[in-house]
Amino acid sequence: MKSPVFPPAIDHVPSDDLFGTTFTQHWDQYTHNMNQEPAVSFSHVSTPKTNSSSSGSDDRCPVVIDERKRKRMISNRESARRSRMRKQKHLENLRNLVNRHKSGNQELMNRVRFAFHHGQILGQENERLRSESVMLRQKLWDLHQVMLVWQLPKELL
């Protein structure tokens, strides 16, 4: 339960401007709340009166303080709601970004697998063509030898 005498504590302080507020803004709000008068009136404690000589202003003071407290509580609730909404939107954006990166990563992995498989096929084809080239060179050499024998003068044979 929140104490009406002490200002609300700050639950967390973000390390950066992720949710639209900074440490100094939180600190300024905290110290500002500390400097305000407490929102509770104790009837058995006497408080010094400032700028009031009539008893009529004493009756309105707790009402004004209660009204300020109520407005501050409403404002704080709205601020907390907006902060939660910003956080929820930011988290949703981060989730969407993660999903986009995952699908992009999957697409890149598929492309790498395809390129690797295509590279293996080309390597096998290249090896086949090399062996065929060796075989054709050997045949060409053999035919060249046959042609040389045919061109020899008949006398040498």
C-alpha cells in the first residue's frame, strides 16, 4: 500500500531513453514530490499557518490537498498506463523485428544451402570434364601417332 506521507518510490530507472523518460526526469519528479507538502492532515498535530488569519481557509486546506492528491494519483495512473502502452508497443515492435530477422536468416540459409549444393554439382561436372579431356587428349595423341606413321615413306616400312 502506498503511503500518503511519502512520495511514491521509483520502481525502476531505465538506463537509456528507451521508454521516453530519462533518469534525470525521474529524479526531478521524485525530488519535486519530496518537496511537496504531505497529502494527509493530522488533526492532533498543530501546523504553522501561512497567510491565513481566518478559520475559513483552514477548513478548505484539507479539501484542496485531497483534491491535489486525487488529481496527482489520476495523473500518475495515466502516466503509468501510457508508459505500459509504450513498453507494450516497443516489445511488439521488437518481436516483429525478431520475426523478420528469423525469416530473413532462414531465407539466407536456404540460399547458402542451394549455392553449396550447386557448387558440389558443378565440382562433379568439372571433374567429369577433366577426365574426359584427359581421355580425348590421349586419343588425339594416338591419332597423331597414326598420322605420322602414314606419312612415313613407304621405303622405311
